Amino acid sequence: MMRNVIDDHGGLHDRVTHEMALHPFTLAECEEYFKANDFLWERLSILQTYMALGGIPYYLSLISRDESPAMAIDRLFFSENGELQREYRRFFASLFRNPSPYTDIISLLAKHPKGLRRDEIAKALNMESNGRLSNMLLDLVYCDFIRKYNIRDRMVKENNGLYQLIDFYTFFYNTFVSKATMEEHYWTRHLGTSEVNTWNGLAYERVCKAHIPQIKRALGFESVATEFYSWRSKTLADGAQVDIIIDRADNMINLCEVKYSEHEYMLDKDEFLKIQNRVEAFRRETGTHSTILPTLITTFGLRKGMYEHQIAAKVTMDDLFIN
């Protein structure tokens, strides 16, 4: 619709009186929804559900209030007739006349959470890097499946933009459902495994990226103009990437580290030194003269310890629930 009607230069051009973009619920809106439907869930349960389903009202309506998030995920994704197991192909078939190239792009980006350039996508899928691919990527951006973003460098070129999967449902489906045997209680039996723990961390990062305005408000600079991007070190041995950098018009930069935990997070010496090394590498490699503020985004805050007060800027899960 966006390409063929709204942005088209045919008969309907300039005759649209108003555009209304419909985006998924935020965490705050999800909380309102669950309260209105008499759920007794705490915010961690809402967050865990959001990480798998996103803020799609239809998906949320499929959850029963007597279930835990894990029970709901098992029923909706891993049971024999799970509604969200069957939804995936039906959904893309209803959106696109030829869905296969689109689902191929989604599946590829699910395997590369940090994102890929257009030429990398074309090479991996054996496609031409031409206007057809550009149109498909634009379609997926319009549908809120993917986003295009730049990585901070001395020279940021438009063609070097990365495409990253941001839709929670499709990421969860491609990470677990498309690979799992149909074990009815797959999710509850795999909680606490390294695979699920890794996914929790990546999913919480995506939640934070979807709530940048809330993060800015929590840190007290919501009225300051900002840019949001990622950065990967070229000199650190681990090639560390900082996924959330908020570059502010007041000459401050928040380098955000995201840590998912079901309890208070313990910042130990090794992790603190990693943060310090990334700050120094960022300053050195980008040549910035802005003040850099290491920022830690956790679920329940920091446990008291030696390095607790070394991080000046802190955000918790509760801050993401701000309207």
C-alpha cells in the first residue's frame, strides 16, 4: 500500500488526506491491556511475553490469564495446533503475493541479530542487489519487520546501512519454532539453558531499542535532540559491539550496555573493565570530543557491590514501562 498507493505518482498521488501509522503496543500499553483484562502478572511476566510476541494486540488476546508466560508460549507455539505456529506462513502469504523471498530475508536476518548490509543479504540469498531487493527491504521496513540503521564511524555512508530484524514474533519463530521438534512443553523444559539465556539477552536489547523515548525520559534528556545507532570496535580483540548509543545534541553520548537478569545484576570487576575498555576504544576510534557516559540498562537494577557507584547512568525495566 505504501509503495503502490501512498508513495505512488499515479492517479491517487496527493489525494491522501491523512496517514495513520499503526504500531505495536509499547510495554506500558501492554500493561494497561493486561490490567484491563484482569491479569495479575508482574512486569517481568509482561516483559517475557513481549520478548516473544511483541506488542501485537491480536497475539496478546490469545493468552489466558490463568497461564504463565512460559505456559502460554508452549501452547501458542509448540502444541500440535498452536495458533502462532501456523500463523507465520499464513501471515506472510496474506501480506505478499510471492512471500518466499520475504521470508528468506527474515530467516537470514534472524541468524544475524546484529544486522547485514544490502549487498551481504543479496550474496547470502544469491539475489541481485538491485531495485527489486530494495523494494522488498522497503516493504519489510514499512511493515515494522526490519529497520535500517547506521553504525557510527568517521564516515557513515548511506549504502553501508545495516538491515536488522526487529519484529519480536518472527525472531522468536525463526530462532526456536522453525527448528524445534514439536515437543509440547519445549519452552518450559528449556528455560535456563544457555540457548534461551542468550536469546533473553538479545531479546531484551530489542525491547530497549523499541523504547528509546522511555530511556531518554528516564535519564532526564527527553527534550534533547538525539541520534541512535550502533558501533563496533575495530581495535578491541573481541570486536565488541555496542548496540545502543544515544548521541545527544548537548555534546553527551550514552554508551548503553543491556543486561537481562531475573534478579538484581551484579557488576563484577571483569564486566566493569570491559565497559571501561569500550568507552576508551569508542573515544579513540571515533575521535569524539563529547562526554561519554557509560549507561547500564538492567531489569531490576544493580546489586550493591564495589562497582555499583562507578556507573553514573542507570535504567531499569520499570523505566521502560513509562507512558
